[in-house]
Amino acid sequence: MQAPEITLPVLVVGAGAWGSAIAVQFSARAADGMVTLWARDGQQLAQMASLRENKKYLPGIALPRPLGLSADLSKACANWRAQSDAHRSAQPGQTLHALIILATPMSGLEQAAALLMHELGAPQAGEAMVWLAKGLALDGPGTSKETIGLRWPHQILESSCPGWPMAALSGPSFAQEVARGLPAALTVASQQIDWARQIAQACHGAGLRLYPTDDLIGVELGGAMKNVLAIAAGVCDGLALGANARAALLTRGLAEMSRLGIAIGARAQTFMGLASLGDLLLTATGDLSRNRRVGLALARGERLDDIVRSLGHVAEGVKSAPALQALANSVGVDVPITSAVSGLLSGQCSAAQAIASLTARDVRDEFDH
């Protein structure tokens, strides 16, 4: 029997598609009970335990027998902490001893973090958190730094879970493919590069390749903005504007992302990487993309509320668009595609009008920022 590749305890908080996929991918490479998936919905958890499948969010994917399932967060956290202590005693020379993966959408991130802090408190040596959410939270209106409340995932977690080492896991990753063990490459981003490297080293394998970076803000921006650009790409395809138009849209969207990123302190090279260009290509063109499906439906003239309801999953670009628009306004950066998507989502214009607003823009140098 092959030795397990995942040798440290992992608690995945959130049993949506992406959380379930990571739990499946990791548990297939771990010993019994080393990876646990927590679901808030006890009824959903019971069905998953009975069928060994998450029919609601990840249909057709078997949950490996080594994967533990729990609807009791207190018990799951206590077990994880005990495993963490045991791993620390057995491997005293290692830096990383246990991982918590927050697999909630942006809207549930703060509450999940608060629940974990209630159960676990301060981290023990070698314990770290990883989040999967991609977005930017807008807590208030306005057009300046003083009047808007914008929060990145790392800011939410730093406030909710002080003292915990943290990292973002981002990049081109459809849950179905990751769960099936198909090859994928992702970025692990932390302001503390040593933590990013430790997490990447501990979790890579079975076709999953992880690249560490310390440009956390660039990775977070890429993850949030690619969803908005994917909505635009869906509109473009839904209106049958052709491959030329889609290529132009994505190219200019990437320039828009890079322009805004540099203005807020990110590194330009990050936008050529997995969490930006890579994730944009996947989300804007892949049939499994929820944000692209939002754009396709908007092009058909469907109402946004009906579109979101029919998805059954969260499309983060819907909420990220106005937040990114507010961020761009606050630093004086022109983001025409994001502005067009924001106007479309708010009902200020139709899909055709949103596209027309882009094609009617004045001539400018291609690389004039």
C-alpha cells in the first residue's frame, strides 16, 4: 500500500463544491480520519455519509472512505487539535503541523472564522489557516478611501482570527476536475512566504502542483476580478459577438486587472500567473464557470435574481463587481469593463448597452495607463 502523501491533520470548513473537492483530493492521499469535512447542514451531512457523495454540490464524485464527515464543529475542532498535538510530538522538527481550510464563500467567511475562534482560540505552534474564497467585500458606499468599507479575505481573517498564520489558495480550479484528481496548478499566497512554502510542500501531489508567493494582495485581486471579467465574457458569448471580441475583452480585462493591482501595491508579474491570467482563462471560457453562466443568462435578458437563484451556487463576481468599482474609484484607476459589468448587474443598462459602452470608447495608446 502506498504511503499517504498528506500526513498532517486537515479540517475543511464548508461542504460546498470547492470545499468538498479539496476534501476529496486530500483524503484520497491521507490515512483514515486525517482529513475531516465539516458541513453546517446536518441533513446534508447525513445524506453525504449515507451515500458517500455530495449530491447537492459535487454530484458523481465518490467521497473516499478515509474522509471523515462531521456536522459537529466543536467535536471536529477538538479532534483536529488533538491530532495537531500528536503530529507536533511525533515530528518536532517540522514547522507546519495542522491545517484548517476555510471553504466558504466571501459572504460566510467572517462567521466561519468567528465559529472557529470560539472553538479553538489562539493557534498552537505549527497550526495555520488557508482560505478558498475569492472576492472583495463592500461594506459601505462611497468613492474615496475614507467613505468606503472594503475588505479583502485576509483582512476579514486577520480581524476575526488574530495570531493565526494564514494563506490563500487560488488559481484555475474547477471543483469537479480537482475532485477527480485531474492535473491542476494553484498558488498558495501568504504575506509570510515561509508559511506559503510549507503549505505548498505539505499539500502538493497527485496531479496538484502548488506554487508559493508572498504577493497576497495581487493574488486576492486576481481571484476577485477574474470573476467579474468572466461575467463580461459570458455576455460577449451570449450576444454571439465572436471569438475576436472575446479575445479582445479578456486581453483588455487583464490589462485592467494589472493596472488596478499595481495601483494598490501588487506586483505586475502576479497578473501573468495562475491566480490571475490562469484563473481568468478558465473562468471566462469554461462551461463549468458559474460567473460565465451569469453573463450568458444576462445576455438572454434574464433577471439577475432569477439567474442567481437558478445557479444553486454562489457566483462571486455578482458582489465583487461593485466592490472592485469602488476600489478603483478610490485610487483613481479606470476600469471600463468592471464598470460596464457593474452597470449591467445593477440594472442601469442592458447587456447590449454594456458592450456598446466599451466599443464606443475613445482611441488611446494600448499601454497608456
